[in-house]
Amino acid sequence: MNNTIFQAELTYQVTMSYAQKLLSKQVITADAYRDFLQKMQEMYYPLLSQYMDETLDK
């Protein structure tokens, strides 16, 4: 993993952590969260997070 990929992954993780907190505090709706999640996945293409999400959902 090179530094650029690592930075993208880290930025994605931190950003989504804040988004999840906003969702849990009902500052944003579930629909807004899903839209934001999709945009962030398109922007950062988080390889590790994508696999972690699939693994943790089982």
C-alpha cells in the first residue's frame, strides 16, 4: 500500500466516523447518510474499508 492509498483510506475512515456520529445523534437522516456514503466511496475508493464492511456484516 503506498502513501496515497493509505491517505485516502484514512481520510475516508475519519470522514465516515464523523458521519456515523451525526447519524446516531439524528443530525442527518439515514437517507442522507447513505447518499454521503456512496459519494465518499466514489471519491476515495476505500479498498480496506470495503472488505472490512463485507467481513463485519457476516
